[in-house]
Amino acid sequence: MNNQRIQRLLEMLQEEPQDSFLLYALATEYLKLQDNQKALFYYLETEKSDENYVGVYYHLAKLYELLKETELAHQTYQKGMKIARQIGDNHAFSELQSAFNIFNGLDYEND
């Protein structure tokens, strides 16, 4: 099923190569298949296509964590929080901040 979705998304992307949603959706599908390198590629393409596509930062940072790229994860969380603030997306900011705090060992709920 995922391969059919990926194929359809790739076809749609040919028509709209800079469509942030399609790039993000492809990254997500590849992540589900545990193809981390393709997921990383498409998350980075999403960010490049639209820096304000704030949803990408949480998932990109989590993928960096998975790949043991801690400095990149840290930078990605920070960039995502900055952009979320700039565009006034308080929900995204809150999610990123919570994940960032956990990433940094500041999970207050477990104290």
C-alpha cells in the first residue's frame, strides 16, 4: 500500500516539484518504510521549498535524533521554534518546545 502512495505522490510531485505538502508526505511515507535516507532527503527538500512549512521541523529533528545527529537535531528544533514564533503558530511552537525540552533532558512531567 505504501508503495502505491509513494508512486502517486511522486507522480503528483512531477507536476508540482516545489509543493511542500507533497515533499513532506513523501518523507513521511519513506519514514514509515524505515528508508531514513530518502525520508531525510524529502524532509530537507520540504524545508528548502518552504522554510515556513513549520510541520517539517519536528519530524526532521526526530529523524536526526534517530540517526544520532544530535547537533543537527538541536539546531532543527531551535530553527523550528524560531520560525513557529515568527509566523505565529503557537501550537507548533509548543510541540517543538516540548520535544526540545525532552531532547535536552528537561522532561518536567517525569520529575
